[in-house]
Amino acid sequence: MRGDGFKMGRGWEDADMGRRRPSTARQRGFSLIEALVVLAVAGAALMLIFSVGVRSTEIAFRLGRRALDLADRQVSTDALRVVVRGLVIPPAGPMARADASDASGTPREFGGPAVLATATPCARSGPAARVTVSLVGDAGGDVITCRADEGPAAVLADLRPRRARFSYSEDGARWRESWRATPDLMDRARSPRERGVYVRLATDDGQVEVIERATSGRPYSVTAAPRGASSRTPEL
């Protein structure tokens, strides 16, 4: 009896262990649904990281492109200012000549004799018989070009898709569309004085505006020179 009881108890124990083994195996592994959930979460995380990386790259590219555009615009603006400052403007006064300069300007172009302080894309530093700055337009917008004497035209700035105009003012307050540097013959009765003009480039959307002044410089007064000394001529 004791032996049979022992065997019977051992059989129940073996049966109980057999029932427990599948449960233990299920606790140690992953089901197919759990694996799919893990893969979905990992994929979503990777997509988020990838999208953030792409977005950061686009932002960095845009910032870099904007910085390059600003740098190019600054270089173009500096060249335009050099040309405007270099225009030869005759002073007003008794020494002024009617043919002293043919510098002039319209809404689409300005130019005249110039002495450039530094080199520009259209001319080297120094005197030039004539420097011309023009707005060349097409269906896409305007481009600023510059040429010296009979040399080739060079692009100073690409304003596309904007449209632009030049305007001029002698006092910086009242602007007009055309200008000419011909001296006023009525000023010959007055003492010599400086003469100048402001040149403004403005786009139709107001995003670009450049104002620079061309001036004759302060002329010297013409007085009788002491004996043995040479008389001084107006400074241009």
C-alpha cells in the first residue's frame, strides 16, 4: 500500500510539473503580437529621428543659403556704392564749365565719368572715361549690370524676381526720376561750392534699398595768389 501510494503521489507530481512547463515557457518568450508591437514602436522612433534629421538639414541649408545671399548682396551693394561715389560731379561756382561732365541718370540707368577708389566687377580702380550702371529686365525680374568704357558688361546684382528703379535727389528729401550733372550757369556769380546728388536704388517690394551720394568735393575759393605763388584750382 505504501509503495502504491508513493507511486501514485509521484505520478500526481509528475503530472503537475507537466502542466506547469508550458506556462513557464510562455512567460520566458515573446508572442507574435508583442514582437510586432515592439517593431512598430521601433519603426516609429526611427521615422521620428529621421524626420528630425531631415528637418535640421533643411534648416541648416536654408540658413547657409540665406547667409550666402546676404554676403553676395553686400558685395554687390558695396560695388554699387563705389561706382556712385566715383562719379565726377562738377562743382558750382565761377569755375564751373557747361561741358565739365556728362553724368546723368534715368529710372533704368545712370553713369558718367568716374574715378573709382577700389576695383569693381566692371572696372579696375582709377579713372574711367565713362561707367554705366543699368537695370536689365526680363520676364523673371531685373538684373543690375555695369560696364566701363567699351568693356563688357558685368553683373553687379541679380534682383530677380524683383523689379527696381533708380531715383535722384540733391537734398535727400525730394526725389525725381531723371538727373543731369550740368552746372547751372546762373551760379557763376556766386562763390564756389560743393555740388552732389543722391542715387537711390529701390525694388518694388521694398526689400532692397541702397542710397549713396556722389559729390564734387569742396572746391577752393579762387582768390588772387601772392606773388611767387601759383593759384589753386577747384578740387574735384
